[in-house]
Amino acid sequence: MSTATDTPAGGAEAPASQPNKMFKNCWGCRILSGGGLILAGAYVFMAARRVMKRGGPTSMGTVAQITFAASLTAWGMVVITDPVGKSHPKT
């Protein structure tokens, strides 16, 4: 076990990287990435729908594709709305 502390060699604490905070404050970033996930979900759903329109049987693969498409779309909506930390008031 080491007895050294986790402080940088300079003695002062290094500023924490802020990409997560920047992503939460950047409305355009959230719209772009969330919209991309929603469009990806629509693409996967339409691929599964195309198989069913041609009269193909509804297999477990098709059901898995539709489920995956729904999860991609839901993930995109979560990214856009950004509910993290909004259930508790900031102190």
C-alpha cells in the first residue's frame, strides 16, 4: 500500500476536466446527439418494418430490432431533456 496522497506534484489541485458539465450546458450538443440517436432509432425501426411489409414472418430478430429501435429513441429523448439532477433542487 502506498502512503502517497493523490495530489499532483505541484502541490495545487489540478482543475477537474469539465467535458461532462460542458455537455450538460450545451443545448446544441444535446440536440445534435439526441436527434442523431432518435434518427438512428427510426432507421432501425424502418428496416424491421420493411421486412414485415414484404410479408416476411415476424421473427425474434424483427422483434429485437423493434425493441432496439425503441431503446435508441428513448435514449435520444433522455439526452435531449437531460433529466439528471433535476429531481432534486440545487443547494
